[in-house]
Amino acid sequence: MKVLIVASEAIPFIKTGGLADVAGALPKELHKLGAEVAVMLPLHSKIKHKYKDDLQFIASATIKLGWREKYLGVMKIESSGIPFYFIDCDDYFGDETYRGGDAENEQYLYFCRAVLAAIPMTGFVPDVIHCNDWHTGMIPMLLRTQYSGTELDSVHSVITIHNINFQGKMDFQMMQDILDIDAKYNGPGGVEAGGCANMLKAGLVFADKITTVSSTYAREILTPWFGMGLEGTLKAREHDLCGILNGLDYEDFDPMTDKALIKNYDSETITAKRDNKKELRSRFGLVGNLYDPVMCMVTRLTSQKGLDLVRHVLEELLKENMHFVLLGSGDAEYEDFFRYIAEKYPGKAGVHLGYDEELARIIYAGTDFLLMPSQFEPCGLSQMIAQRYGALPIVRETGGLADTVTSWNEFNREGNGFSFWAYNAHDMMHAIRYALSVYRDKSALRQLRKNAMLLDNSFLASAKKYMELYSEVIG
Ligand code: ADP
């Protein structure tokens, strides 16, 4: 079985969010299961710069984008036995990874066309193209409507929704002009959603199968609140929609081998977390009792992540014997709030605004709790990383958070974190206060950490489900 995974980002080359973790980890597991896998990504300027000595030139061509002619270079790097192909075009990927607005729409309209043009140039014609999110949404449609009679005629497609909030909306004229889309597709049975052209919608209509990254989210997006205008389209294709929970790359996220940690540990040597906690405290200037719990957030600063709840009650929470640490970047309103918190509560709360992979790992290893009160969360990786590092997630029961975190049950001593259901600041605070009270019970804490660390959230189980799905699609 030959599978091509197409995404806008993937580890180890470039990462801005959870999609990169998935697009990097899934091919490795599929490869272990016997699939022939390749990955195709844009050659973002950051990758071009960092890997300039490793990139191998494969081929180049000029492709047509409506009336325009654009350069297409295909480059390659082999990583962990997987060929990664890169679409090289400085006009589109020579600066920002994501330009925003129509400029970003154009970047990825080009990318979708370029992927299909590049496949024959690589010699790797897959049975299935596995698309990810709106950035790749036009591929299934182009395949079905413009490539019959070519060598891509029998290629199937699957699209995974990692976050339905982002859809790639633009006016019809733009999409038509760049990709020569026939005007007959400008209706609800084609690319139209909410009165404009929509790249994700095109993927949902034309892909053979649709997946999303947890079972709960697969149910949630059939409703207007979570579906963001695409619930009708999804409802119509409900029989082709399923949830496959993401896993973690267990080689990459392993507290026993992670080089960012001061001291490595596993579930048997968990007391070494204390050394990592000391490091975390010193990085964030926390003072006071070492045994007071630390609660962290490692997150994009956007309303999706439940930051309005945090903003509402954080100062009240800081009256408790605990420390708070945040690593994140994003919307100015939240950055301003956390700057204010850091200035008002030095020694008690620590804030680092920015993206820092190494610091994130130090946090997971050193923290006692990880807070994720998301409004919606398709899957969420942070809570799984926390569990693997023996930190207990405190989450809202939505999407993948509901599927991965089981709240502590003090009677049967099962559970691997804490959760609350209503999107309400005081419900969140109640869950946090409960977690803080359990923290003081050393035996319960030990059991909880062990339960969390021994969970199997590796990617293998997910990869097996994707293999079944590809087989079904190929028939
Ligand atoms: P999303 O993809 O919605 O941002 P996930 O929980 O699925 O959320 O994945 C987030 C990933 O990005 C995790 O690996 C998390 O550790 C990482 N991350 C988020 N913000 C930062 C940051 N500021 N610095 C370093 N890593 C971050």
C-alpha cells in the first residue's frame, strides 16, 4: 500500500502546532506496519535555510495557475527512513509559513496544484493521498474533477480535520482564477459554504473518507456549535466520517531519554521529577515551598484554549498555595493579561511569551498539573505529553480531552487527571481546587501519576486504524 501524507507542516522540519506532530509521527508508524509512505510539505523558508545542505534536488517544472506561470521545484530529504518531498517556490514559501488572509489562501491554492503536479515527478504515485486540514483541501476536488485520464486517475483521497475552525475561505473569483474551477462547482454541492468558496468544504465533499482526530470531536462537529458552518456537509457524509485519536511520538516524547530534562525518569523513578521541578522553578523565578504544586499551561494564546475562564479566576486561584506558569504566544489581549499577572505576582506566577520547544519539555517534566480548559479541542497533544511526563492534566470534557483524560476516582483509585464539563470559570476552579486537595494525599498522587505515565497513547494504535481506513478506501 502506497500512502502520501500531505500537510502544511511536520516534525522534525517545522512545527507551529499539533498537526506537525501528527504529520511527522504517523508516517513512521505506517512504515513500521508495512506501508510504503512518503510525505509532501511546502519548502518553507525556515526549512530551506536550516536544511540547505541536506536538500536533494529531484526535478523542476513550470506549472500553470490560471493565467499565471509559476516555478515548481521538488526537493527531498530522507528522515527516519521516510522520504519527505518539498514543494519549492520562493514566491509562495520564501517568507512567512502562514501569510494570513487571501495571501495565505493563494499560498495553499498553489500548494494543492503543485502537489498533484509534483507526484509524477517523484515517481511515487500513491494509492491514497492523505490530506490534512484546509491547506490541502483542494487536492481531493482537483483529483476528482481535473485529473481523469491521467496517471492520478485511480488515486484515492482521505482528509483529516485537525481543527474545523480554520477553513480557507475566499471569494469564488479567486479560487476559479487560480485553479480553473468550473463555475458549476460554486454551489452547496461543491465549494460553497456560507456564501463563499471554502477549501476545507471542497475537501469534505470530494475526499473518499473524512476523519477527525477523536471520536468525541467527530460527534461534536455534526452540531452547529462545533461544526462552524460545515455541520450540514458533514451530516450528509456522516457514514464516511470517523474519529481516529491521535497518538504521541513515544520516541520523541520520552522522559527517560529527553535531552531537555535535567534528570531523566520513568514511572519507577518518578521522584526525579523533583529535580526537574527545581529547574522549572528557577527558569520562572518561582519562590517559596518546593512542595507546593505548580500548575502550567503550554498553549497557543487563543480563545479556543479556554483562556477567558483562566482570565476570570486566576487571581483568585493565586491565593491558594500553588504556583502558576504559562508558556504561550498568540492574541495580544491574552499576552497583555499574562504580562500583567507576571508583574503583579513575581515568584508566584511565571510567564514566558513565545514559542520554545525546549522550555515546553522542561515544563512538562517539572510541573504537577497541566491546565487545558478548552472551549473545543479536536484532540489535543499537550495533555498526552503531560501524562507521559507524569504531570496531571486538568481539562474540560470536550473533544479529545474527553477521550484521553479520565477524572480521578478516589473510591476505585482509577483515573489519570481531572476534568469538568460546563464551560464555566467556577466549575474549572472547583476542579482545580479538587486537584489541589488530592495533591496533598501523597498516596493518591503517586497512584495518579503512575496511572497517567503507564497509559499507552503511542501512535501505533492510531496508525493501525488509518491502515484499515486506507484499505477500505482502496477497496
Ligand atoms: P494545538 O495544535 O491546538 O495548538 P495541541 O495540544 O494539539 O494544540 O498541540 C500543541 C503542541 O504545541 C504541543 O506539542 C505543545 O507542547 C506545543 N506548544 C504549544 N504552544 C507552545 C509554545 N509556546 N512553546 C512550545 N511548544 C508549544
